[in-house]
Amino acid sequence: MDLSQYAELFLAESREHLSACNQLLLEWERHPAGLTPVSGLFRAVHTVKGMAATMGYARVTDLAHRMENLLDVQRRGAHPATDELLQLLFRARDALERAVELSVVGRERELDVAAIVADLEQAAARMAPARPGERPVPSPEPTEPEPEAAGRLVQVTLRPEAPLKGGRAVLVLKRAQALGAVHAVTPPVTAFEADEFDGRFSFRLDATAAAEQIEAALKAAGDVAHVTVGGAEAGGPAPEPGATPGDAGAVGGGPSRHIRVDLRRLDGLMDLIGELITVRGRLNQLAAERRDPAVDDVAIQVSRLSSDLQAEILQARMTPVWQVFDRFPRLVRDVARELGKQVAFRVEGKEIELDRAILDELGDPLMHLLRNAVDHGIEPPAERRRRGKPPEGEVVLTAQRERASVTITVADDGRGVDRRKILERAQREGVVDAHADALTDEQLLRVLARPGFSTAEAVTSVSGRGVGIDVAMTRIRALGGTIEIRSELGKGTTFVLRLPVTLAIVRAIMASVGPERYALPLTYVAETVEFGAVTTTMVEGREAIVLRDHVVPLVHLRRLLGVTSDRAPARAPIIVLELGDRRAGVVVDGMLGQQEIVVKGFDAPQGTLPVFSGATIMGDGVPALILDAAGLV
């Protein structure tokens, strides 16, 4: 019976429990006298140990067992947490994560956990020294069976909360095979892999063991709620009359309404719905050309059904941001500790949802911004006291929904950016005009995002190589998002990231310039007006319009792209884009309406203007480029 098929599920489950360990250790560090986190830590590590034992990962099991022992001693002795103990547990948790990752890919032999295991054992011994002559009690193993009746029906029910139910069921069968021949497994072992498997199964066992001994052997597999041997139940109330393993319904209250789905399946569904949207556009175009009522009816039904299907798939891909945000409290804590700073880290809006594909790409940009906030932003405690600030700085990570986008901010109450120093350095390097006397927020971000540019006086293990803002900006732009900076000297810095909720399919406004068509995602479109119907003016040498007391600079797309194939229309539409506090009006030749487009990756040829974020295929099969709002505003 091969357990490798459960490896990915084991990895996903273990990561959740290890993430919980991080949160609980941080909570315990903030409140050393409290014992509530200890019980949670014990349960999380115990679960990982049980799952690792199911999978046969011996070193993971052993390491988790040693952590469990130390936590059990701590729990029973009610000792306040010391810095030494917490550091040891943080190290052990990281070692356990590394052990899990290597074991899943078949590299468990590369693990060297001897040092951390020894430290855990010594710590447990110091906290609960053994009495003279006392020897450790070995883990219980199934006793040898004693003769009795043979060929009995064995019914097993796993605990409802048991992780990896399929793997646990296989482990139970292995325990049973050690007692005698196993046959007539119901449902069959192949059904253990199904999402519908609820942890109830039965088999025939040819063994001469007592019912109590069979029960003990099977329960030693872990997470077994009930065992019934030969019609006489062992270990709890028997299943309801007539109920057989495999019946619909989960133990303890109805079928589960949540299942795990491999992300690759969701990616496959998204690719298929993308193709369907493209074909739908072609069908709608043919229906408009033929004007056949029957074809129109089919086109309308296909449009409705594909829209509903698209909405369901997109919703299935939506993931709360806490699944990425939860890794950052530990990051901030470790960086602050390394730099000798005191930092309070707060997360807001953890329930906001994003497409999983976007969320997976957010980890690195946010990591760089948070490390920069702690290193460059937050001052050392002594410096903060001199400036009249509390010795503990604050870093806040916030997510919130704005129309059809999500805004994520990283803010600190540190020293802020010294624009004068940045300006002088940028002028020395020829990045900014030598006659400039100040940097706007936009200019400041462009300078900071230059590869290799850093405000650090020296390179450290934390930062200073000038890659943080550059990496963040490149990745966010690749996701179709924007990044802004707001900073005030002595008060702090805030980075604002604006991202689309999903990448694959977006609603866009289609515009024409000369013979070509272009798409602009509606997320950033505020309104449209007509060029020639509003008064134009010049502001700082740039053409602009005044729209309800707001000056909106203009970008003539025809001039920007160098289109000279025909004359521009006298009265052209202006698409007003809005990104945070910035606005711009894009002048195009014509508007072609709105439609949903499937976003395709776009590798622009060298020398292409940085105003395109992707491409799409129109209903007639002709590609159209997607304009990057951030490159136009």
C-alpha cells in the first residue's frame, strides 16, 4: 500500500500546523507567563507527529516527539517562558519545517537533527529531572495477539477531525495485517483517496487474537474513534444498525461541505474558462453578423452559462490573504531581534480575498517591504527616545477592498525618507535633473526602485544591497498592479500596493488608435469625456484638462505609440484613469465598448514602450495589447 499519494496533502496540512506554531510562539513570547499558547503548540506538534508517523517519516516523527515531550513538561510544570526556551522552540519549529519539506521530496536522509534533538532533551531534563533509577518509558507498541476466534468482521471509524484519513486508514490495515490475513476491505482501498471518504471502513481479519488485543493494535495507529470486532464493539458505542462503512454522511453531523482541491485543477479550469470566453466572443460576433434569432438565443444562453461558470471558478480560487500574511509576524520578529530593535507588528484585513495566483506572488514583495520597514524605517530604541517617540516602533500590514481591486499597505512610524539626501545622491548619479529642488512621491519611488539603489549606509545581513524596492515594484507591475510611496521625515513611510482581484479574466474597455485595438482594464477607469468638448490648458509644459476642479494631464496614445497611418479624429474620447491620488486622461481615436478579456502573458520585445501589461485574443482571433495604467498615469 503506497502512501506517497498522500505526500502533498501531508505537506499542506503540516504547513498549516507549523504556521500555527509560529503564531502561538509569538503570542507566548509577548505573554511569557501565560500557558494558553502551550496547549495549542502541543496539539499542533502532536498532529504533525501523528501525520508523519502515518507517512513513515521517522525523523520528522522523532523530532516532533522530542518537541512534544518538552512542551508536555512545560505544560505540566507551568513554568514561565524564558528567552532561552523560546529561542530553542523557534529553532525546533524551523527544523521541523525543514524536515517536513525534505521528507516529502524523498530527501529525509539529508536531515541532521541530532543537535536540536539533544538540545530539546537537555531542556526537558533540566525542567523535569528524572528520579534516581528512573528510565524513560518507551512508546507503547501493539502486544502479541493471543489465540481466540478467527475470520471476524472488523469495523473501524476514524475520528472526524483526523487529518489524512486515507493514509490513516491504510496504516490501520497495516496494523491489522501484522495480526493476520486481511481481506474483503469495504470500501476498497482505492476509495480511501476520494474526497468523499469519511473515515469509516470494514474488513475481514483471519486472526486468533482477543477482541481487546485487536482493538489495542488498531488504535495504536492513532486517530481511531471506534473499533468493532466480530459484532462485539470495542472502544465505544457501535455504529447505528444498518450503517455500513462508506455510507454517505460524515461522523458527527452530516457530510463535510469543504474539501481540498489541488490548485493545478483550478488552474486547468481557469485555462478552460478562458478559452471558452474567447470562443464566446467569436460566437457573439457571428450572431451579430447573421442576425438569426435561433443563433441569437444560443449565443445568449452560452454567454449566461459561461459567465456563471466563470464566476464560480473565480470564487473557488479566491483565498484569504492571511494564508500569506501569517508568515510575516515571525519575519518581523526575527529581523527586529537581529537588529536590536523593538517592533510591534499588526495585521489588519486578514479576511480580504485575492485570487490564489496573485496571492502566491505577493510573498516576496511584501517580505522585502517589511524588512526595509524594520531596517531602514524603525529607529533603535535609544534614537526613538531622543526623538520623543516610544522605544517600540510599529509596523502595520493592511489589506482592504477598493472597488474592483485590493489595496495592501505596509506602514511604519519610523524615521521616514530624507528626500534631501536622496535627491543629492540621485543628482550625483545623474538620475534626477541637476536643477531639481525637490522630489515628488512619484519621483522618489522611481529613484528608490532603481536596481542597486539603497539608502543603507552599509550592507548588512538584512538589507542594503538595493534590491528590495526594485524587486517589489517589478513583481507588482507584473501582476497588473501599482505601487506608491508616502513618506514624511521623522514620522514614517507607507507603501501602497493596488492589485486586481484576479488576473486571468478582467473586464476592459476597448479603444482604437489607428487600425489597432487596445484594452484598458476597467479597474482603473474613472470616467470618459470627449476631447474637444472640454477646455484644455497647459500645466508645467504638459497638456491637461480641468475636470471638476481637478487638473488631469493628457496622454495622446496616438503620439505616444507613433501612429501616423491616418489623421486623428477632431473629437476623440478621453479615458480618465485613476490610481490612488494620481489621474491621467488617455486620448484615443475611438471607443469600441466593454467586454471581458482573457489576459495572456506578454514578453515585450526590447525597446518596447513600458505601457503594456499583457495581451488578449479578440473574438475574431486577432490579438490586442492590454495597456498598463501605471505606465500611463
